Amino acid sequence: MSFDLHVTELLKQCRQRIYLLRHFRSQRLSTDQMNMVFVGLIVSRLLYALPAWDVLVSAGQAGRIDAFSKRTHKWVFSKDIVTLNELLVNCNSSLFQKMRSPVHCLNSLLQSKKTMDNQLRNRHCQYVLPQCNLNVCKHSFVNWCLFTL
């Protein structure tokens, strides 16, 4: 499955929003105000459903998004260069923290918590880690969070 069409459409929408940013810059908005508008128009579009589709994006497609981010920083629309990987880690860690709450609707996707009789070293994960043989399984949101966060 290729997400090339999705990434192309996403970048097209972001480029259309750059037109608005240029208009705001001609209205003499400050750097802080431009960054706020950039986050609202561009970063919010990149973050929409990011945990769902990011695992299927190739390195070349992620590079296209990162190159777009570098250009917006060069054009002084944003204060920082925002990479797709940074957005993914921030977005996923935020969602995973919410998901760990027992009242969250996604909490049932987590495996049961491990019982550790002898704790020899600190573990980063308190849940039972699933056995993953397929690449798609390894890169699913829940497994990605369990193995990396």
C-alpha cells in the first residue's frame, strides 16, 4: 500500500495555506504571530490522524514533508524546523499517555499489566509485550508505543 497520493494531497493543501501565510506576512504580523498562524494552519493539518497513517509512509515521502517544513522555516513562517518524526513522537506519546487511563476508550487495546516478582532492572514498559512477526504488526500504533515509549 502506497501513501504517495495522500502525501501529495497533504503537501498540496499545505502549499495552498502558504498563500494565506504570505498574505498575513504582508500585513506585517510579528514572528510570534506568524508562528502561531503556521501552527494553526500547517502543523494542525500534518497532525490530523498522524498515528494512523504515518506507519505506512515511506522514507522518501517523509523526506518530502520534512523538506516542506525546512522551506517554511527558511521563508520565516515558523520558528523551528518541524520534522515528521518529531511530530509523530510527540503526538503518539501524548495519545499513549491518555490511552493508559482506565476510562479511555482505547485502554482495552493494551495487554494486561505484567506482574514482576523479582525486579532486577527498571523496565520502560509495564505491559505484556506482544509477539510480532509481521512488519505491519510491529508498526501498529499500540505496539510502536509499547516498544519505543
